[in-house]
Amino acid sequence: MAKLDSKIPSGPLADKWRNHKASIKLVNPANKRKYEVIVVGAGLAGSSAAATLAELGYKVKCFVFHDSPRRAHSIAAQGGINAAKNYQNDGDSVYRLFYDTIKGGDYRAREANVHRLAEVSVNIIDQCAAQGVPFAREYGGLLANRSFGGAQVSRTFYARGQTGQQLLLGAYSALSKMVGAGGVELHTQSEMLDLVLVDGHAKGIIVRNLVTGAITRHSADAVILATGGYGNVFNLATYARGSNATAIWRAYKRGACFGNPCYTQIHPTCIPVSGDYQSKLTLMSESLRNDGRIWVPKKKEDAKKNPADIPEQDRDYYLERIYPSFGNLAPRDVSSRAAMRMCDEGRGVGESGLGVYLDFADAIKRLGEAGVRERYGNLFDIYHEITNENAYKQPMRIYPAVHYTMGGLWVDYNLMSNIPGLFVLGEANFSDHGANRLGASALMQGLADGYFVIPYTVGDYLAGQKPNNKPSTDRAEFKQAEENVAGISQRLLSINGKEPVSHFHKRLGQIMWKNCGMARTKQSLETALKEIPALREEFWQNVKVPGSADTINQSLENAGRVADFLELGELMCLDALTREESCGGHFREEYQYPDGECKRDDEKFAHVAAWEYQGEGKAPLRNVEPLNYEFVKMSVRSYK
């Protein structure tokens, strides 16, 4: 059984991080040059971590499967990044951001981590503005803010609808500077396919070059995974098609515990599915809910009508009706389930009936079309590009879709997994969002982890390791890991079945969405736990992976990733089945109040479920980290 020591510092909540930084072990500047750190991933968390560690003097190797870090999925974030600066003088504070995040996660996050996130959020904005990130500004030049779901203050900094892209360019410039200075050795088009443990510590990785097919060994004194989320297990999601779980899944199979895999973020403002030919879904930023009003017809028979023909008195602005305190800015999980209920009642719009309206008519009357265009123009352009509809003239149609995963590898307060020397940052870990992430908090966590947390905490670990002592890649552990990677590739190539990889990915996604999506039941999860192993068995007998392993082969890349998804999907369903409550994005239909809201069970489930791999064909072990709330009272989560 894994030992889960959260290493939460003692003392008052507001003092924990400051005192921890003052007391952890340090590496002196001359010795930093003697340590090497591997960073896998080059999105916001990976780029910021690699750049900052190199600035401190560590030798860094950064691996990314893209041809450039600028293609990392962080670029897709649209609406903004939260920070408790209280620029609007509307009552915001570090504590309020901390509380909103804890409540938004339905009291299933670790208090100390969330408070630290709220604290360092203030520094992130200064860091990024100094890098030249073009945040929106008020007329007088001060940084502008807008609101996001789950908050009653304006704390979200933004760069129109391109916030992720602009922040990534800032982090990329910091990374490029250190690549140029020789502090970071950047390996693009390189995919991590295994983790190497030496004497129980993470000391290296096995990498496949996606252009040449060459498999190489890389050793280091510590390994950092910043590889994003696993939402593509559902196939149709708002993730980039290349986003995958392979790095963290291979680490799980080497002993890293997987925390809360069933916690999936459903985003309420996605463009609805239009057909089974689609390979991904497109998001409309949550920022649109600042000015757009969400509604469906009051009467079923009006659902197919042109929205312009439905008079005001026959429209149900259901979020404003059900959640008057937050209205259209109710949190994502709450808003998504409300949209699903409207469609289940037969009042959904669009050809499929799986859609609701996001209407800007009132905002255009108030601000003028030019005012709306200034705030959200590129988002309206994206909508027009995909639907060929003008959202200035008619309402957008939106429907919930998979957008983010709150689960990930278990980490302690130092962001180190239960494997010593293996650190996990950003969406790849489980730590900061509980059962539901509030909007504009993903960018905040990625940059907080990379710029402001890991530079301190990785030193605490390295101070206990001998300098200039990274293991040789000739060791048996590296040889065994390389053989494991090559064996998986050869096994996939030798099957020579009849169906392409996409066939199995699509079927897995349908099983997951139907049985472990926005709503789950004991029956649906048990069904999935029968269907997924059967599909996995069929995959290993009948998948067609053409080509060879010693050259560029995207079918082989995708086959390895889908093979991991077929295992991860089963773990997600098992986790959802054992968590007999509803909380945040985990909605078990058996556990709800009469009004359809989540019914938590704090007595039995106020804990992190951290699953430990036991070997192929064996049931994983469910470890538990209790969530002890010293400073916040767990209460019924209400936005009414």
C-alpha cells in the first residue's frame, strides 16, 4: 500500500506557504549546476517550470511531443486567468478567491494547496505583464477585469479571447531565452513513453522521437511531468487531438498513485455536436456568459421554431430563474447539468435537440454591436467559422462537453508524487480543483506551479540527493524500460487487424460519455466496466497499425495513446462506482436532492481516492487521503 503523506505544513492557513518556504532545504547556487531536471511538457506549467529552474541554475532537459512548445494545448484557453488583486475594489481578497475555489470544487480539494494558489495568483499577473503579455486595459491604462462562473467579483484578467495563447507566448519567450543561454536543452517531437525508477526514485525517462522513431534513454536527478489532462478518453472533447494521458499513465504503471480519476469537468458553452464525423469539439469561452443570456423555450412545441419568433414571455432564462444570485455565471458543473435537464425535458434547441441559446440581444442594445465586438469579436468569428451563423443577429447554440480533468497523479504539498523525485504540475496532477474547476483557474494553476511553487519545492528534494550523481543510462533499469517501450510498439505493429485506431477510440468515447459522462449511475458504470475490458481485448486482437516503428508513424503514436485510454477509462469508471455520492463534476443520479443538486456524503467520502497499480489483470488498490478542513466548514453548496 502506498504511503500518502500530504506534507501539509502546520500553522495558520495564511502562514503555511510563507513558513514552508522559509524552512525547506535549499541547494546552494554552485551546486545547482550539478543537478539535472527533466521536464516533460512545454505548455504553461512545463515552459514556466523549465525556464524558471534554468534561471536558478539547474541543468534542464525539456521534452515535448509537438514541433514547438507554441502548439501546447494551453494556447486554446480563451477567457482569462484569475487573480485576487481586487483592482475593481469590489470586495475581492486572497481569502475570497481561496473560498470560491474550495466551494467551487464542492469541498473536495486540499485546503492548503488552494490557499497557496490564491496567494501566488497575485504575483502571476505582475510576472506576465512584465513579460509583455497584452492583457486588456481600461481606458486609463489599468488592467481590466471581468467575471467568471462561481464568483461574485471581477477578478479575471484577459487578452480578448486569446488569453491562453498570450500567456503561453510569455512562458515560451522565457523558455526560449534559457534555451538560447544553454540552460535548457529542448527536445521537440519527442514523446515520453516510460518512467525509469532507480532505487525507488524517479531518475529518468524513455523517449521516442516521433520523426525518426529512435528510442532514447535520458537520466536526471528529478523528473517533472506537466503533460496536461486526459479528457480525450471521451474522444469528443474540447482538447486538441494530440492531448493524451500516456506520460502520467505510464508513471501510474510504475507506481505513482492516480488521484480522483472520475472527476471530469463538463463545460456548458461548447458548440453542439453536429455529427459522428467530428474529431473534436469547439468551446465558446465562459467569458461570453458575462453579457450573453442563456435560455430555452418555455414550451416544448417552440423548440424547433426560429428563436426570433419566440416572444420574450415564452422564453425561460433558466439560470437566472434557478440561481438568481449568480444567474448566467453559475459554476460550470451546475450550469451544465441545468442545460441537460432542459434538454431532457424536450426544450432543447437545434436539429438534435441538444442545445440551448446564448443570446447577446440585450448586450447589443446596452453596449452596441461595436462594444460587444470589442470584448468578444474573435469568439464570434470562431462561431461563424464553424456554424456559418452570425451570432450578432441570432443567438449562439451551446451544449455541455468534456473540457478538463480535475483528477490526475496524486501529489503532496510539494507537488511530488508518492514516487520520490517525480513531480507533477498543472492539469496532470489532482491537487487544486477538487471535484469541479471554476473558470479561469487552469491557467492560474499551471503558472503558479511552474513559476512560483516548483522552484522552491524541487530544491527541497534535490538537497537530499548527492550532486553530480545522476544514474548512468546503462543501468539495468533503463534497459528494462526501453525494452518495455519497444515491446509495446512491436506488439501493436504485429496485430495487423482490420480496424483503424480511430474506430476503437470512437467506441470508447461513446461508452464513456454514455455511462460516465455528465451523469452516472451504478448501473451505467457497471455496464461500462463490462464493455471497456471487452473493447480493450478486441483492440489488442483486431487493431490495424500500418507502417513501422523506425520512422514517422502517427498510427503507432495514436495506438499507444488509445491503448492507455482503454485502461484509464476503466479506472475512471471504477473510481466513479466506488464514490457513492455526487460532488461537482461527479454526478451520480442516485445521490441528488429533489431540485437536482448534488448530494455529498462528507462522512464517508471527504477524502481523495488515490489508486495504486497492482499489475496487469489485477484490481488496483484504492488508497485514501482524508481531507481535513481546519479553516473552512463543509456546507451544502448553493448558488441560489
